[in-house]
Amino acid sequence: MRRSIPVIDADAHVIEPAHMWREYIAPEFRDRAPVVEDLAFGVVVDGKPINTWAVRGRHLTPEARDAESARLNEFARELFLEAAQLDFSPAAQLADFDRMGIDKGILYPSAGLSALAVSDLDPGLAAAIATAYNTWLVDFCKTDRQRLMGAGIVALHDIPSAVAEIERAAGLGLVAIFVRPNPIRGRNLDDPAYEPIYDALEDTGLPLVTHEGGRPNLPQVGAERFLNGTMRHICSHAMEQMVACMTLVYGGVLERHPRLRAAFVEAGCGWLPYWLWRMDEHYELGKRRRRPGDVETLAMPPSAYFRRQCFVSADPDEEIVATVADQVGEEVLLWASDYPHPDAKYPHAVDHFLAQPGLSEARKRQILWDNPIRLYGLNGDRGRTTEGEGIQ
């Protein structure tokens, strides 16, 4: 389905085949490669369950964990029946994009959201997992490079390999680099150790996109307080992104790297006006020395860095988009379906957004097309495949 306004899905997902990593990972790591267990995005890494019900449902009996995993898998298969029958192939993805009216989609992982979510993972294995996934993703997108565009992953466990993988990802034609907002090895996103990574992102022009997911073996907002999965999920996605935003902005990363573009996805956009106000308020208090012990080093208010370099994605049926655009500016907003995850509003995700009150046609086009073009560098200024083909 094509509409008068073209649509870029700024955060869609692939469903990795069960043994994808074993086929693509370097031979020396094949016996330790991640294995995808089910459509509920369970994955075993180095022989250990990561983000499966064996981990995230510790308070449940084994029988209850198995029942819940089976329920989630049945739900996913029913919701995306045709795609599931085709093993979520590139052709299936394109067919569902057509049903929703999506012209291009930026593809993020599913099992890969958690495959590196272990602080003590062997750095060599972690780097090999990222390399294997990115190589597979490029092959997945080859079916239609004009519509399927990949966000690569890097392993923050080893900085030199992450830098090398960013450079390789740019050469392969991937259009972003995804990292989780959670600390890895105790390092927040403003840790000085990550400076070479931000240098590489600036040099390649690839944006940094933070994306929370599932219940990792990492520190996560709400994890230490709630066993209830819904309560934890309400906290984790939005609040982890708020923390990531604060860390990159208030931690000075964006000031030190003015050419770095960053985005925060799959947490809605409604939190943004309040969060920018709160950061600016603390910035002003610091300037007036009303918070003893604070040392203010930013040259501009935090909101100015966000408006200059950052983006946030709106959910399909988030009714506050016009208000956020009024208060912060429509130039920072993206739209994302989260396809094919359970909250994707499939197949009417685009329709939900187009029905939003208070959005002019010009604003809709900017959010659905112009802004993701700028974020992901899809105007031909950045992004090359291995054959040198420009991404249009």
C-alpha cells in the first residue's frame, strides 16, 4: 500500500533464524555461538540462557516458565501468521511492509537485542557475535537494498574490536549502530573508554541508536524492584532511554562529539519534553551554584544539544506526538512500528499515526520521511555497500 506521504519505519526488527550465528560466526567460535530458541526472542549464548524464561522468570516454576514461553510463541505466530510460515524471510518482511504501507524500514535485531547483554561475556566471542550478525544482516537486506536497511551491532566489551566493526559496518552499507542503554562491564555511555567509539561514529557518519529490550543479565531500571513482568517493562524501556539520553547529553558526549547523531527508540516520545526541562533546570541550578558539589561543564543547556543532534521515535498510536512537536520541535521526531514484535499494532501501525490529531501533512511528512533520512544518512551523503552502491 502506497500513500501520498512516504513512510520510513525508523525501528523495525528482523527475526533471526535459529542457527544463524552458527552459520555466520568465525569457525573458532562455532561451538559457542548463540542459538535462538523461539519466537519469544529467547537466546542461548555460550551455552547459557540469556533473556529467556529460564532467566527472566526465575520466580516462576519451570512448568510456569515453559507455559509462558509457549504462550508468547503462539501469540507471535498467530499475530504474524504469514510471515511466521515463511520464517520471517526478507520476502515476508517486504510483504508485511506492503500491507502496512511502509516504503523503507531500518532493521534492528530481536534475539540480537540480548545476545551481547552479558557483562562478563568473553570479549573475543562478543566481537565475533557482532561480526556474524552484521554479515548476516547485510545478506538479509540484499533482497531489496532500497527498502531493507540494517542497523549493525557492536560489542562494547572490547573497544578496539567495536571500532573496527563500526568501520566495517559503514563499508557494508549498514546505516546505524545499535547499543543497549544498560551498563556493560560497569561502564555508562559517557565512560571515557568509549571515546574511540564515538570518534569512529563521527568519522563514518553512522548514528548511535540506543534500544532497550527484554530482561537482560545487566543492570536495568526496575529489575531490582519488580518481579511482575508488566511493571518491569513499563519502567525499563522508557526509563532506560531517559537515562541513556541524560548520559549522552549531560555526560558531555554530544558536546565532545558535535557531529555524532543519536536516537532513542522503542520507548515513545512523551517523556521527552519533561526530561529536557528537568535537565535544563538542573543545568541552570548548577550555573547558579545552587547544587553544592556539582561542576557544570556544558557550554549550552542540555536541550540545545538534543535539538542539535538527537532524535526520538514515536509509537504508532501515541496520541501526544503533536504536543511533543509543539514543545520540542518536529525535527527531532521519528516514527516506528516495532514490527514484528507483539506491540507492533500490525497491520494498521501507519494508519494509527496518520490519524493522529493536530499533525499537519507537512509535519507528518517530516516525521515519517525527512527526519529518518537525516538521522540515517539516506540522502546519499553517507552509506556505501561493499560494491560502492549508494543507499537512496
